[in-house]
Amino acid sequence: MQAPSQSLPRVPARWCSQSRFGPILIVVLVAANLRVVITSLSPLLGTVSRAEQLSSLAVSALAAMPMLCFALAAPLAVPLSRRVGLERAFVLAMLLLAAGMLVRVTAVSALLLAGTALASCGVAVANILVPVYIKQSGGNRAGLLTGMNVATMGAVAAVAAVASPALSSLLGGWRAALGVWSLPALLAAVVVAGRTGGTGEDVALAPAIRPGRRQLSRWGDIIVLTASQSVIYYSMLAWLPSVFEAGGASVASAGSLLSVFSFVSVPVSLMVPPLVARIDRRWLVVLAATALTASGLFGMIVAPLALPYLWASLLGLGQGATFACVMVMFILRARTPEETVQLSLAAQMSGFVVATVGPFVLGEVHALTAGWKLPLIMLAGVLITQLVSGCVAGRAVREEP
């Protein structure tokens, strides 16, 4: 089904033609916006809290809000993509993200939470549909596109983490610094809209049957793996700068550590998906990734400021590899784009629901104990679930036609 093309803005079709580079361009532009709503705010969370006089409960809620909205808004992705097509759904998601990023920096403090929620709803839709788009458009390049998707998310998240404190100083405050990050979303919306207005077709998904118990049981390992990885990853995105700030690091240094955490995931994000797509013993990749994450968490618990860049690097490598495994397994385990929607939706919704609890609980435990050791120990316990579910999910799986 196609929506009327005149309802969307157009740019010259040659900007993103129907060549083999078209899907790559769309994946990169959309992926560039899927973590910025969190990593642009995270290094400034303490600054925003002090400026707006937020309570510890409000700060925890702000840290957890993106994941909650990811879970609640994710089901909208399926009917939206069926109605307007995948690429137009990306356009609408990016416009919603940009609007939310602007709303949250208005002078009305109450809109900080509302704007974050609105932006996160846009991310939620794109999160679900990117693996589907890769399955439908990637062909034998699915591993490469998955790697580029994850790598782009990590790279831009890293830039946002290190640039937001600098922009805050340069532009005279946190509001202007956060507002800047609406621009990449607007760029993505315009360019992808230009593709849908070009010579090609934006194919909508065929109606898919809701997965039954047997199917969900078959996917249980990936669902649990996604949930475990999401708790650790999003907890680190939300609180890693605060952990190092509490140890005595400056706001800029803490932001740079979050940047390291995100940036080191880029090379593994490019290497891991093609590797996982080729080998049979995928559980070895999950084992290695979990060991790296465990080493980073152990360092942060025992001596956070002894080797902070090493701890951040180990965490980023481990979580980047785990997330790349999750994304490529969505594609390997699903037979059709419609089934990819079902798996992506079931796994990511479950993951985001659990991930909502993670940052919120960690923030409240930190407020109660006035320290980060116990929250980090709790987070390390989640690695056991990640390891077990990941090894099960990483068994030899034949990609079905």
C-alpha cells in the first residue's frame, strides 16, 4: 500500500537513488538518530538536575523515560509501516523525534520529560523497523547493513556524548546544546522523503499473523538475550557519566568516557555481524562479549578512577558486540520481513520494558545508598542471564529462505 506521495516533502531523487547505495544511505541516516536522545542528555543530566532543581525521583524517571517509551510505542511501528510503507514510516519517525528534541528544550521545565517521551516514541518506531528494512532490502548484504546500522548508532552516540558538554559551554546553556541534536533527525527525514518521492516504490509490509506461543517459545532465547543486553546497555548510557562524576571526574571527562563507551563499539559493530552470519558456533562470540562487559563492570566497582578509559572501553566493546549479535540474530532467525517484524517487536518490547526498570532502579538504589557499588553489582548479576540466553541463542542456526 502506498500513501499519497504529495503528503511528504521532496528533494531531488538523485540524492538517494534506487541504486544499491539507497538502502545503505537510509540505514545510516536513520541509525544516526537512534541513540542521541539518550547520549546527548546523559552527560548533562547533573547539570540539568541542578538547573531545574529536579528531585532524585525525577532524575531517575528522566533517565528511564526513553526505554519506557521504546516499549510502549514500539507496537505502533507495525500498523504504521503497513499503512504508509517502511521508508515513509522512517520519515514520520524522524519528524516525531525532531519535534520531541525541540519540545524538551523549551523554557517550560515540565516539558523536559514530555519532550523526551515524544522523541523516544519516534526512536521506538525506527528501532523496530530497521531490522525489517534490512531483511527486505539487504539481500546478501544483510550482515554488512546490520554492522553499519550498529556502528553508526555507536559513532553518533559517541559524538553526542562528548559534544553536548562542549556545546553547552559554547552556546550558553544545556537547552541550546540539546536542541542542536534535532538537526540530524530533520536531515534524515528530508533525505528519506526524497527517496520515497523518487522513481522507486516504498513497499508496505503484508499483514502478518500475530506470533503464537510455539513461535514465541522458539524465540525465547533471543527475547531474554535482548532484555538482558538492554538492561546493561541502557543503564550505562544513562548513568555511566554520573558514576565517574561521583568518583571525582569533571562533567567534560565523564562525557568523554561515555563517548569512549559508545565509540569503541563501532569497529566491533562492523566486524561482528558478518562473523555471526557465517560461523556456526555463535555462542563463542556471546561468551567473549560477556567477558569483556564483566571486566569493565568489575573495574568500575573496584577502582573506577584507576583506569577509567579502560573500563569504559571494555564495556563498550562487550556491549557493542552483544548488541550486534542480537541484531543479526533477528535477521537470521526470521524467514520473511513480516516474521522479522514479529521477532523484532517481541524481543525489543520485552527488552525495553526490562530496560525501563534497570536505569530507574539503579538510580533509586544509588540515591538510597549514596554510592554506585551496589547498583553496579546488581547490573553485573544480569550478565549471568545474558550469558546463558546468549549461548542458547548462539547455537548453530540455519538461515531459512
